[in-house]
Amino acid sequence: MKVIIDTNSLLSLVRYYLPFDKNKILYNFIKEKIQTGEIILIDKVYMQCSYISKGIIISELDFLNDKDYKKSAKIPYNTELTIPPNTKKFFHLLNSVFVNSVIMKAKKITEVEFETLKNSHLNDADMKLVLLSLNLIAQGENVFLVTEETSESNDNKLFVKIPAMCRELSINCINLPALIKLYQDDFDLHFK
């Protein structure tokens, strides 16, 4: 099993879970799963972790800033050259299904502007999470993409959010509580 986690999920972890993890059970569990490569931290997410909320994620998950740990865990995972396994199908979906046509019409986006925005979106952390998920699934992995996003609100963005893409691409998309529940047999949390 491979778990790919986004920045907001890590932020929720350090804000809402770790303060109650007095014995560092969850902290050590996450550290171990990243170390073994079961939880994947991609480069774009790692970069966001360093500046989101004044770097609280890197501060609280301090092993993410340890050079020896990063080297042995091979983090962050480089997604620079990550492309979809079925490019024709993926780009068809990106150009049609993943576009919020209401926003496109309202903002009167031209074809040239759309191509620029699409290229920018392809290099965004969210899209890299989806692309890596597709590649790992193509390699036969059981993949879970963890995000706190919901597909309902799109924040007036041109492209749909992660859960909507995952639903269309048959990627298992879960939130942080669902991830913890998925692992519940692997550790015993006691909140005080």
C-alpha cells in the first residue's frame, strides 16, 4: 500500500492530532511510514510545508528537516518528470472534465490563456499528487491519496479539486481521519 499525502492533511495532523499525542505514538508512526516509503511526501508538498503557517509542519514533524532522515527516507519524492501513464486519456479529461466551464466562460479565458493556466496547473502540487497516484496504480500499487479538500467547493478555480479528479480517475481519495482509521490496527492511540 502507498499513501500520498497533501499539505493540508499534514497541517491538520500537526494542528489537531499531534497536540494530543503525548506519547508520540502517532508522530513515530508517521515517521516510520515515511521512512519505509509507505507514506510518500512529494517535493511540491514538502516545499509548501516549509512556508505554510510559518513552517509549523516542518517544526512539529522535525524529522522532515533532518538531513540523515531525509536521505535514508528518500524524501522529498521528486515529481519533476512525472507524467500520466495514459497521456491521451488524461489530457482529454483535463481539457474537458476537469475544467470548470462556468469559471472559464465567466472569466472569458482565451485558448492561449487556457494553455498557460493548464501548464501551470500541471506543475502544481495537487496535480503532481494525482499524477504520482496514477503512475503507482499503473505499477500495480494499492494507492490512497490523502487530502482534506472536498469536491463540492471549488473556490472559483478553473480546475476541479483533487477529490473530483480522483473520482473520475478511480483513485482512492480519503481524508486524514479515514487514513488513521485505515491504520487503526497498526497502533493504539490514547488521547489525554
